[in-house]
Amino acid sequence: MDYQPKGVCSRQIHFDIIDNKVRNVSFKGGCHGNLQGISRLIEGMDVDEAISRIDGIKCGFKSTSCPDQLAQALKQAVGK
């Protein structure tokens, strides 16, 4: 699935959900090192667990962050 995040530096988030596990997460734009780390950390994680860990994270004074936007994308993908 491809998701266009809002309010953050990254321009696109790609991921797959296979057997309720998060797979193949990648970001276009944003802080490459941090986003690569997030992608690797949640690889293979249960979707609900990933959402609970990254939902609501803020970046500086912004009301959201790239991890939070990934959580929003995952929620959308699973109908939450």
C-alpha cells in the first residue's frame, strides 16, 4: 500500500501487510537514517502492536511525525 503522509517531511510511505504483519516499509523523503531505522524495527511486527507503539509520536512542535503518519496509514489499511 502507498500512503501520502500529511504534515511531515516524507512524501510517501509504502508498506505491505501480510498475515497481519507489517512488511516492506519504506519512506520517500524525510530523515533517511531515522526512517530506515523505524522501517527495520517494525518489520515483521504485528500490525496492532506497531500501531500501539508509534501512534501519537510528535516531531518537534508538529502535531504528528513520520512514525505517527505510518500508524495512521496502518490504521487505514486495516479499517481502524
